[in-house]
Amino acid sequence: MLPYLLIFFSLYSSIIYDRTKFEKLVFVFLSFVLFIFSAFRVGGTGPADYDAYLRLYSKVASWENVVDPTIHAEAGFRILSYLGNAAGFDGQFIIFSMALLSAFPIMWVIHKYSCYRIISLLVWMPYFLTMNMHASRVSVAAAFGLLFIINYYYSKKIISLLFLLLAISFHSSAICLLLVFLTKLTYRQLMSVFCISIFLGFTMNPLILIAEAFKLVGLDIISWMIVSYISSDDYGYPMKFYDPRIILGVVTIFLIYNIRKSITHMFDNYVFKLFFVGMILIVLFSSVTIIAWRLSYFYLISCVLVIPLICKYYNYRFSMSLGYIRVMSNFYSLIYVLYIFPIVYNAQSYGFYLG
């Protein structure tokens, strides 16, 4: 647990450098540490996935394996594995490559768009531990998905389509990125959809209907994946309505809704609405935790921009009314400390790859 705690407390203690002349330097250093921590891990925060990636990597030794439908991994993973095997690299290559592809896009987005870069890294930490350090294929897909979402906003059609296809090539669940059109809705409409999703998510299982729909249109593989998760003893359990991920998300969308009329930039509006879409997905599919968590991640990864923006708007309000600065920054930092610590405490032992 000690290596995780060192990373965790390094991030938390470094938020004092946000909006200072040292911010970029500290951000680059911490980002590099996170990348190395993920790229050279042996194992991860959860069991099985690391070994499964090594087994899949070893199976893609030729181009025939890349097009072999019996290998249960999407095309992007297979091609990456083929390139590594062709170059003679051992299994750690696939871990290193996915660490690079899943971290660099998010770090680039944080560097370019975040108003508090170190806080962005701190709020990314729960996802970094549960995705980048465990469900690597999903984390790669979400990283490309974030680039798709950004380029979609700026109407860069060709490059956004390219990033969407790259995301799907690493995990088919990235198809949910097509729901980005929901950001066209007003805040009132999104709040209504969110409330309906809560009702549906905790009274029925929409995933059964979706699995049947995919089967009808010929996407049997996606239907099979959904059904296998629903019926799994390890993954098919529902989320509790008091799950910290839901509670924190609900608090965040109410804070967004409260300042909706004070938002000064269209991009801020867009980013905030992405978070709404993520929360709609997590409560709608809450009957199966792993699906709710992974699908919502494609939108909730926007938290690396959303939380700093909320801090910015509310910090200004509190500084004007109370004379205190960074009230909301300190509040969210403390909340994420409480959120991250149980993940760190329950994580698998960390091992470093030595070649």
C-alpha cells in the first residue's frame, strides 16, 4: 500500500502549486511519475486483468492472429500486440503501451484546458487506480474518447471520427460515446432525464433490453458481453444507492445546476453537461456495477475539467462574499482524499517491473 500512498499524498500536497509559476513544472513531474507508476507495474489494483493482458498479448504473434475472431480482444489491442511481438518485446510492452495511450491524452487535455491542473490530477486519481492500473483497455478507449469529445465540440469532424474509431477499437463499450449529442439538451432537460434514469436504474434492469436490441441488429458479441456480465457472480452485483461514486456525482451535478446561469463560456457549459451524461449512465445501469462504472467513465472522465471549473466558479463566489479564497478547492480536495483512501487501502500489492 505504501507506493500508492506516496503517489496519493504527493498529489494532495502539491495542489498548493496550482495557479503559481511552478504549476506547469509540478504538473509535468507528477504526470511523468503517474505514467511510470502505471507503465512499469506488475499486477495492478485488482486481480486478473494484468495476467489476462499478458496471455492475450502472447496469442497475437502473427497477422493471422490479428484477424482471428476467437481472440477476445478488440482490433486496436490485437494490432498493438502484433507490433510488440513482431519487434520481439516481452509482455510488459502491452502494459507500457496501454499506459502511454491511456495517460497521455488525458494529461494533454488537463494541461491545455484545466484551470487547476494539480487538482485535475487529484480527481483523476480514483479512475487512474481503477482503470489505468486495472482495466487498461477501457482506460485507453476512454482516453481516445475524451479526445473525440473535445474535437466533436470544435466540429472537427474527421479527426473526431478518427478518435471515436480508435476508442471503439480498444473497447466496444466506447460506442456509448455516440450519446454525446445529449449535451445539446438544456440543464433542465438533463436533470429530468437524470431523475428518470434513477427511477429506471433502481426499479428494473435496462441492460437486458439493450442486450436483446444488440442481438437483433446482429451485434451478438456486444449482446454476449452484456449478458455475461449480468449473469456473473463476480461482476453482476448492483450498485447501492448510497455508493460514494453516486453520492459524489449527485452533489457535483447539483453544484453545476446551481451555477448554470453564471456560466460564462460555452465550452464550460459543454464540459458540465458531459458530467450529466456520465451520471445518467451510472444510475441507469446501476443494476450491474461494472457496466455502470465503465460506461459512465467515458463521460465522467470529464471530471478532470469539471471539478476544477466548479472550484473556479465557487471560489470566486466565496471570495466575494466571505473574503476566503479556494474554499471549494479545499472542499473537493478533502472529499477526494476520503474517496481515494479506501481504493488505496484495498488495492493489490504494487510490484515494479525490473525487466
